[in-house]
Amino acid sequence: MAETSTKPYLIRAIHDWCTDNGYTPYLAVSVNERTQVPREYVRNGEIVLNAGVMATNRLNLGNDFIEFEARFNGVVRAVMVPVDQVTAIYARETGHGMAFDVAKPLAEPETSRIELADHAAGDSDEQTHRHTSARLSPVPSTGSAPGSASGPQPAPAPTPRGASPEGEDPPPSSPKGRPTLTRIK
């Protein structure tokens, strides 16, 4: 018997934690053809949905789909999100939550079209692989210039809190207002 994914269980747990602590649970979703959301609110292939009890009706956090009804500009719309398309669930007020990987469908790479064209033209396998092979080259580390001796570099002396090292700008101030989830890829 195959194991079920832990993702729907974690989503339900974070949703419960948000609700129990008076926070508003937000779902970040990667939109594809299986995702049923109002397309006019999708930005860069993603949508953020308020999944709080006050914003939804008939909320069902299932193992395969998250389903609910919500108002968008005053119009009630049905929402159905595959669990595997959820990229994060977090508290709107604090930004605390959990992010998930979403398997993106692999686009057909340009090299595979070249391979097919070469095979159709009667080229040998060796020539085809020559078109698709990648060559890696070393990248110099940030601590040494090209051509200099490599090895451990001494760490710079720590800067006292509130002071900025010479030639550097002071760190940016903390953002004001509502926290947001920042995903770093």
C-alpha cells in the first residue's frame, strides 16, 4: 500500500493553528488547468486565497482537493484547489506558516526538438548527444579574485549593531504594515 502525502495533513494543521490563535489563514496556490479559481485574480500564475472561517463557506480541506465558496467583489464563487498546487499556507498577520514545493510540468526543452530533428535527418547518436551535452566550468569564489591562491580567507571583523561598515549602506528598516510571505527560490 502506498503512503499518502503528508501535505494535506500539514495544511490542515497550520489552518487549525491559525484559527485557534485568531489569525487569518492564507493559501498561496500555483494555478494550472486543474485549479478552479477566478482567473481575473491570478497574478504570475499564482493566487493568494483567504481560507479563514469568516471568508469561506463550505470549507473542505480534503486529502486531494481544498474546496470552498468565497466572495470575490461581492460575487460568490466556487473554489477548488488541488492540494498538490498549494505552495504555502500562512497567517496573514504574522507571516508564520509553511511553504511547499510544487512540481511544475516539464516543458519540452529545445534540445529535445533538435534531437528529434537530427534523428529524422539520419544523424548518428554521437552527433545528437554533442548538441545536447552541457559543459560546466568553475566559478571563482567571492572571497578570492581569479588567479589568486585559493584557500581559507579570514572572516571580516563583526560590525557593532547599528553601525555600518565603511562603504556600505545601512541595512534597510523593517517593513511597516501587513506581513507577507516571501518565497526565495
